[in-house]
Amino acid sequence: GAGVSQSPRYKVAKRGQDVALRCDPISGHVSLFWYQQALGQGPEFLTYFQNEAQLDKSGLPSDRFFAERPEGSVSTLKIQRTQQEDSAVYLCASSPLGNTEAFFGQGTRLTVV
Amino acid sequence: AQSVSQHNHHVILSEAASLELGCNYSYGGTVNLFWYVQYPGQHLQLLLKYFSGDPLVKGIKGFEAEFIKSKFSFNLRKPSVQWSDTAEYFCAVTPSNFGNEKLTFGTGTRLTIIP
């Protein structure tokens, strides 16, 4: 019974570098969410998938942020031309459809230097 | 849009003390309410949730929360804390309408229990 798995756990990127963060949700979970958690803050919503469809991307802070879930399971959050303000923990969560209990991964801590 | 306020940023208690963490939300419609906990080095875990019905909900590890609609509040309580309750606690809300399940979180309360 694996939970939500995220990789890498830690990522250091030089400013301007592109990064890709991976999320493996719980098998069978239809809904997948990405959140950004800055230091000392609560998680903030980035985007939501139902299977492969991205139904809500209202939280993505800029067009440098892009997320995909092409086969309705694994998801990737890509950040292009990283900037220092992108430094945060990126959390992935999944849930069965219609069940609002989200199961979170341990997150990827991104540090942009 | 909804918002969540947690007024206590850092709470320090001795073991066996009683705990109450405040949570207030702002939203024009009906909501589902949650408390999540993050133990050091671990992922966010659900403590308890309120969807409807009895406004006093019980969760894991002896925690409970009371939904007071007139006050837009969902405070977390525990009668006697343990050292193992040291963690960060997040209150969160989603609109009740199906299909919009994204969580809006408060800024969190760090709880430190002194043995």
C-alpha cells in the first residue's frame, strides 16, 4: 500500500534552469493536485487534474509553470527559467473521485540559487 | 474566493495541558472543513473532517473539532496533549459543491509540547 510518492525529494537549481518534479499518486486515484508551500506558509493550490484532464490551473503563478498528467496517473510539474521566488516545497496530493480526503506526498523542496 | 485564518502561529504547551487551536474561514457558501497535521519530517495527514451533520467531529489521536456556523469557526481541541503531538497543524476548507475539491489552507500553527 504505497502512498503518494514524489521525486526528487530535494532539488537545487540555478536561476534560469528548468526543473521537472514528478508525482506518483495512489493507484486508482482519479484526482490529482499540486500545491506550493512557501516557508512559514500553508500550502497554496496550483493545479488540479481529473484523470488526464487539467480542470483547474488557476493557481499557477506564471506561464513558466506547466503541469501534465498524460496517461491519468503520473504527473509532472515543470518550471521553466526558475527564479528565486520559486523556492518552496511542492506538494502533490491525490484522492478518489468524489472523496475530498486528499492524500499528500512528502513534497519536493526546490531551492533556486 | 475562500480564505482561512489561523491566528496562533506558535503554541507551546506542557504535556497534559488542554489544547485549542483557532480556525476561522471566509466563504459565501457551504463548505467542507478539515484539519491536517504534519509531524516533523512527514507528509501532511488528515486529522479530521466535517462535511455535514453533527458539528462536533472526532478525529484520530483524541482530537476533536467543533464547527460553529455563526462564527465561521472550526477550532481544534484536545483535552490532554502528549509530547508526540508536537507538529504543525493546518486548517483547510473546500466549497461543498462537488467537482471543486481544491483545498484552501491557513498558514498553520506550530505546536510544541514540552515533556
